[in-house]
Amino acid sequence: MEVRVHARHVDVPAEVRAQAAARLAKLARLLPPDATADVEFSEERNPRIRAACVAEITIVARGKVLRARSAGVAFGQAVTQAVRSIRQEASDDHHRRRAHPHRRLRAA
């Protein structure tokens, strides 16, 4: 699985980027080998919002899109929550594909 990590108008520490890539690499067993994952970090500019660090994860696998968005006080916390959410989505999709492997096949 290919993992791309980028940030929008913020500086994200290298260890947080590596943490995001490592956590998503563990999900590779639940997804097809040609899946791609994008991790985008951003920051809420409103000073009233305490959880201003945002992590968004988008996984594209065989035409199916899985998305998770999470905010936290720090980028590490946000990416941990987003990975937890996307792991549940990927697990549900994996079990759905395994339970009905021939569901999408149609006779012509």
C-alpha cells in the first residue's frame, strides 16, 4: 500500500509523519495491495477551537473510498484517532468482501 503524507499550511514534525505512515502500513493486510492512502494535516485557525490539529485520512482501494477525519490538541493525538476510525472502516469492508466474495459477479 502506498502512503502519502502532506500538510496544508502547517509544519508537522517528522516523527508524526513517520507515525502516521507506520500505523497505516499495518492496515495493508485488510486492504487490496493496490490501495493508496493520503494523510493530510491541517490546523483550525479559530482560537476558540481547542482541538485545532486536524488529521484526514483517505484510502482509495479498487474504486472504494474510505475516509476518516479527526481533530485533537496535538497532531499525534489526531492521527491516532483517525487511524482508529479508518481501521474500523477497513475491517468492516474487509469482512464484507470475505463474507460475500461472489456478490458482485453477474452473468451476462
